[in-house]
Amino acid sequence: MGRAMNVVIADDEPLARERLRALLADLEGVHVVASVADGPAALAACDAHRPDLVLLDISMPGMDGLETARHLAAFEPRPAVVFCTAFDAHALSAFEAEAIDYLVKPVRAERLAAAIERVRRFAAGRVREGDGAGPRKHLCARLRGSLRLIPIEDIHYLQAEEKYVVVHHARGEDLIEESLKSLEDEFGDRFVRIHRNCLVARHELVELRRVPDGHVQAVLRHAKQPLEVSRRCLTALREELQRI
């Protein structure tokens, strides 16, 4: 049969977690490596255990299952996701978030077994998820074995440095392995580009200031130093400031 399939269960209802664990215990070659109650704990468990599959509840407080799945898409190796939920209305969003399957509670044993089989057959070539689930509420920094969730609303600006993006936020700085362009596409309503290597939160902009050498700098509410503005971005940025 090959190696065991490692599974993480994420559901805020203890009884639902126990039911899934009991059903999985009856399936050959399936091993539950973690059972957790929320999205951040699911990300931490996946970071620690690198599971093949996450059984993910959609309706969880704070970070819901759809947002959790969007973060899991950036994990390497990326775990397969099967959503478990009481609400049929979520089905479309679930598949837009690249779920392998979608189980309606109470989960039936034969339906779970069929989902596990689908995961086993799932090809190694994995597609980046579409944008149907909407923008995330957090960024996920995963470096040197640690994992930190940064609320989008706490971010002051994002600056590209080599293959990383430095996230400057209310509690300091973190590195993430995402491109500035993809962040701009996802969060364009919140951040504005001031330079090819920098996005700034709109609410952080205070003023534009011309310095003696002719360059223009953006003054931010919470940045220690003004940030350089490129000529290419200047016109759009001036219009942006007039709207704020």
C-alpha cells in the first residue's frame, strides 16, 4: 500500500474532531498526527508534521478554514485539503480554494473513505489556488522553524529584499517568501505602490516630501525614516493622497 497517510484534523468542535479521529482509525494506512481547534493551530501543526492531508472545518472563529487553506497553499510540501462543514452554501468557495473534496457534516464513513481515496490519487503537480476565497486577513511568516501570523491591518509597509519581502508591522519586522506583485494583486485595496520594491498601507501615508537632491519621499505615520518614491509611482501617489 505504500507509506501511511499523515492527517491533521482542524475543527473548533471537540465532538467533530473525535468523530473524524474515530472514523479515520477504521481506515488502513491513515495516521492522525495532530487534532487542533483553529486555523493558526492547524498551520502550526502542518509546519511541524508536514502532513499529506488536512481535514479542515470551514466555520472556525478568527481564521476560518478558507483563509487557512490559502496559507497552506504556500507550504512546501503543500498538504491536500478536504473541507468538512455543516453548510452546503460554502461548497463553491471550498472548490475555489483548491480543496480536493468537500464533506458535509455529519461525515459518513463511506464518504470519508472515498475522499481519502481521492487524496491518494491526487497528482503531485499542484496548482496555486485561485483568488475566489477573497483576500486573507493575515500573512504567515515561516522561517527558521517558527511560524508567526501577522494581521493585515497591523502592516505599515512591505519592502522587497532579494527573494524575501520584509513585512514592517506594529510589532516589528518579519520575512515572508511571497512576491510583492502577488501581494499587490491580492491586497490592492489596502496597499499602494510607491516604488518597484515597496508597497505602503494607505492609512499610513501622511505626506510626500521633496528632498534637496530632487527625489521625493513618502512620510509614514509609523516608519522611522521616510521612504523613497519612484518617479513612475509619483503621479498615482499624489492622486491617492488627495483621496485619503
